[in-house]
Amino acid sequence: MDWEKLYNERTLTAKQAVDELVKNGDSIFIGGLTVADECIKEITKKAADGNLSDIKLYGNKISLDIGLEDERLKNNLRYYSFFYGSFERNGAKYQNTTLTPIYLSMFGKYMEYIKPDVAVVPMTSPDENGYCNIGPMGFIPAALSNCKTIIAQINTALPSVFGSNHDYHVKDIAAFVPCQNHIAEIESAPLTKTDEKIASYILERIPDGACIQLGIGSMANAVGFGLKDKKHLGVHSEMYTESMATLQEMGVIDNSQKTFMKGRSVSGFCFGNKNTYNYINKNPKIYFLPYEYSNDVRLISQNDNMISVNSAMSVDLTGQVCAESIGSRQFSASGGQVDFIRGASMSKGGKSFIAFSSTVKTKDGIQSRITPTLLNGAAVTTSKYEVQYIVTEYGIADLKFKDIPTRAKMLINLAHPDFRDELMFEAKKLGYIY
């Protein structure tokens, strides 16, 4: 049977696909960011109506509404996410969403443990040989190789990318739902003077020929776009960013000095704007690996001068980094921060940076992000044993191999001047400085 005939025979509506292929008690992988929203909303609707029960969804941060804001779901469906965004935080309010803490480097083993009954994911239309592409999403391959049934929601806006286990033939897919033609985008926020000041401390420590990893947000963008005067940069990153696409198009990133997968940018996923997606579409100079490879510290560390840049919500005076919660309230998750800090620490000439503004505006007024201790219940994303550079607009401190009194003094000097006396008082009270 030729693949076109098979594709037509297996083309269903979202409701038909869910009715035929999803049953009570199923574990369902849904991916993240741009998800197969039409199909997943059919699942959540049936669960909310009581027509599906004991449904377990597994995935990442989603950027499209799938109907989690429904108190009826908590009796029939739970979403186990390994990274939170606004939809996950709202789902948690309705008691149907919870965090599963995993390092992204462990994602392959996580999927081996879950063994999903069904995977519901976006894919491109089949190419001339009958292969659909999953696009720039490194968290999908491990799920598909461990699941029993695949439902592909065909998305013509999804870029087709080069990558490991990113192409799936029509014969291996149970149903096709051609109904989604959009992709989640993120536009860069305007850079502030604070962003640029913080970035300046990092940029002067990044040599030509370095291999970079950048996190998400304005700080990472300030560093990324600030690299335009460097030469022969490489990319090995969990996320391929807008700034990376710009630098690679300019020729600043040529991956010529990399010692692992030389000549190609390596990433786990891409989350950007339309121009970024257009640039990565069928671009052989960018290669997407599943998380268990892109975030493997042994592979990351093979790149000399590996540079890791990530952010934090708060840091205490011992150097413990919280990048994912406000007290006990889960806000995001660890992402690839720890994987890349470890990889950079093992790299010849590697450096890792945690960068953030010294203060944050809250409902209770301006607060210091550098605190005597983390808030009660706050998650320790990166331990004091692994942190290296801490950066604010007031400077940079290398905490590696420093004792607690030295760390506390260095961190107090990075805090906003209005909070330094209080921090010194608390540091002495805690016995950190004596």
C-alpha cells in the first residue's frame, strides 16, 4: 500500500482520533510548547464531562490552551509536567496539574519508565517519501520510541528540521489530524540598561571560539545579541534562540572550533519568532538532538570553552540558586540549568554564569534577589557546590572554591546598595561572616 493512500485512510478529525484511540486509564504524552491542542482539548473535554477517567498526561511547558482551567478534571485527569508555564500554574490551581522534577538529561529514562500508551504530538505534513517531521522539539523522540500509539496533528506552520529521530513514516502513525496551522512564538523583550550592564560582565569573559548555551529571557538575549563582535562561536544548547539564529546568519556562529559535532549548531529545541523558525527550516547547519543527548553532561563537556548562561529568581548568601519557585509556589522548573552548569564545569576552559537583576518588584515593594536564606519552601535548583559565576548589574563574582564567609561578602557586594547593610547584619547573625 502506498503511503498516500494510507495517510488518507488514517486521516481523522480530532474527535474521531480521540474516540478511537484513547481509552480510560491511558497514559498520554503531549509534548510541550506548540502542542497538538485540538486533539488534547478533545481529551480534556471528555474527561471533564466524565466520558474518560484515570487519564494521565505527560509533557513539558505548553504554550497553547488545552483546557486545564476546569475543576471537573481533577477527578478524571492529571497533567504531570516537568516544566511550568502559565497554563500549568493555572492547572495547579484547579488541582489537575503537578510537577514531576527531572533533569532533562534524564528524559529518555523517564519515558522508558512511563511507557506512554499514546503520544499526541504535532508533526509536519508528509514529505515526498511519506515521512513526517516533529520539528524542533527534542523532548518528543524518547516518548515516541516508548509509546504504543502515535496520533499526529498535522501542522503546516511547523518547521522541518534535521535531527536524530525526528522523522516518522506514515505507516508508523495511527492517525493524522490536519487541523493546526500555527506555532507558539516568543518575541524578544526590549533590552534594558540593567540587562546590558549585566551582560557586559559576561561578554568580556567569553573568548572567540567559545561554545555557548543560553537560557530564556531578556538577560540571555542581552548576552546573545552582545556576542556579535566575537568570532568562530559554536552552539551546544538546550534551546536554540533568536539571537543564535541572528549570529549564525551573520557568520559569527560557524561552529568551526567545536570539538563535538563540529560544523553544526546542536540544540534540544527551538522557541523563537517567525524569522527564527524560517531560519531553522530544513537548515542542515542546525541539528536537533533528543534531550538525553543534548543535555548529556558527557557530550556537553566535550566542547572546549563551553559557556553556560542561565538566570535565577533568588540566590542566598551561601550561593544556593533558586531558579524555579517563589517559596513553595512552583513557577517554572530546573530546565537544563544544572545539566549545562555541570557540562561547563567539566569542559576545558568552560565557565557557567547565573545572571539576574539585583532586585525584583513585588506586591510588597522592591525586594532583593540576593537573600540571607532562600524563602521557606523555595527549590534549590543549583546547589552551592556547583555554582560558579554570579552576576548582577553591580558586578560579577566567581564563587568556585570559595568558602562561605568569602562567598557571603562577595554576594553582598553584588546586591543593591539599599540592602547591603541588612544582608551583612543577617550574614553575621547566621554565622556566615565572623
